[in-house]
Amino acid sequence: MTVVTVARTREELCEARAALDDGDVAVVMTMGALHDGHATLIHRARQTHAHVVVTIFLNPLQFGPKEDLSRYPRTFDADLAICTEAGVDLVFAPTPDVIYPDGDPGVRISAGPLGDVLEGQARPGHFDGMLTVVGKLMHLTRCTSAYFGQKDAQQLVLIRRMVRDLDFPVRVVAVPTVREADGLAMSSRNTYLTQSDREIALTLSAALAAGAAAATEGPSAIRRAARAVLVREPLVLADYLVLVHPETLDDVPEWFRGEALLAVAARVGTTRLIDNVPVLVGPGGGALEIFSADRLDG
Ligand code: AMP
């Protein structure tokens, strides 16, 4: 099998991109350390697009000074094997000086108020850094569609807002969270977990499942059921557990019926983990794979 084409510089990207059909290029943006979650995004993109570009870029702009940029797993050769296997046309794997030739950019995309809550509260500036690079990579790859995981729910909300608010000519497609057989959401950061951390980390998906199972009873029952599971494990240091509106990220009131996002963040050992599940609240309710608006994108 021929190994996937890799572009490291803007010039290489330009040249390789010129060989692809202009009207139909999907991009999957990643920070590397690829797993089956990333592979699923690639396969989904492949199903409906002539060409798939994967970006592998560990974006320093979205890491805080005390975060895990230096220890983030780097598995480039294995990443290329996954991309080759999945039939990716082109991998763009730049270094920070290629993306930020003048150093940290003075002008950035602001996530606004939605970037200050939940993950944004724990990670100030994270979403501005994320949106800035996503915007740049949309321009550089000249993609027509971009695939993102439901796993990073707030990221997805903000990218949709950016595309709408700033008129990016890109279709954003959401892909359901891919999990291990025992329920743990796949994440590059799972490699930080020790065997016992990993057992403890299952509490997050178990809490979400318990919350979703109470969906017919309304918001406070959902929150109560999820919290009851979370507090049973003292080694899970919860940051937040919320049931929020999927677009505004506001807590849903008790009378709310419809689709909501049940999201959790917690520290297990030295690792900060996030997970979420879309939930239909009310009669016939329960966990959803993905929000119904996102299903239309498919
Ligand atoms: P990352 O490399 O962690 O920045 O993730 C790159 C893309 O893959 C993002 O759109 C993530 O939401 C998505 N992703 C990561 N983990 C999963 C997962 N377990 N299931 C679905 N998508 C995922």
C-alpha cells in the first residue's frame, strides 16, 4: 500500500491540495495520537466525500501554561499508518512555526461568552486558541466540509457558531462519540491513565448512563441520578456535571422537555477527562447517539 502523502509546509500543502477536486474536500482536524475515534471521523468523511484531508497539529495556542502540551502523546508513524489504512488523501502535519510564522498571533478568533463556561472556565483562553487554529486550517486546507466528534461537545458548539457568525463556507458534520467496550470514551489522554485510574474513569460514562436512564423524569432527576454515581467514587474529582441546552449551554430549567446535553469533567489521577451524552428529556426520553439536528448532516 502506498503511504499517504504528507505535507509539512504551506507550499507542500498548496501543491498537494491542488491535485484534489476543489468542490469536495472534507477535513478531519486532530492533534495526533490517533485512535478509533479519529478513524471513525475519517471513515464517515470518506463515505460522502471524494477527498479527505487529515491535519495533525498539536496547537500550542489552546494549551494553558500548566497543561499537558509537553507530555501529550506523539505517535506520528502510527498516525500515518491509520491514515493510510483509512484511505486518507493527504495529511497536513505542520510545526507551530508553519502555522504561526510570526509567533503567537496578535489577532485571534474570540469564542465570546460560550467560551467562558464549562471547559472554558477550567481552561481560560482554550477556545480562542482552538477556534483560531480551526479557522486557519479551514482556510489553508480549503475544505468544503469538516468533521468533528461529539466527544468534544463544547468545541463542536463553538465551531458551529464560528462558521455561522463569521460566514465560513464550510459544512460542519458531527460524529457520535466512540467508546471502548466498557463505555470509556476514547481519548488520546487515556494513555495517561494507570490501570486503576482507568477503572475509576469508568465512573464518568456510568454517571452519564445513569442520568440518561432517568431522562423521562425530567432535569432534576437526571442530574440527581448522574451525581449519585459520580459521588460514589471519591477518587473522581468532579469539576462539573451539568445538564444544559445544546446550543446556549445554559442549565435547562425543570420544566424543560426536548434535547439537552449531559456533560461531565473530572480529574482522575493526574488526568483531566471530559465526557457527555446527548439526552432526550421527557416522554420516551433517554440517551441519543447525536442531536437530531446533527443527524441531518450525516
Ligand atoms: P483531538 O485529536 O483529541 O483534538 O480530536 C480530534 C477530533 O477527533 C475532534 O473532532 C474530536 O472531537 C474527535 N474525537 C476525539 N475522540 C473522539 C471519540 N472518542 N469519538 C468521536 N470523536 C472523537
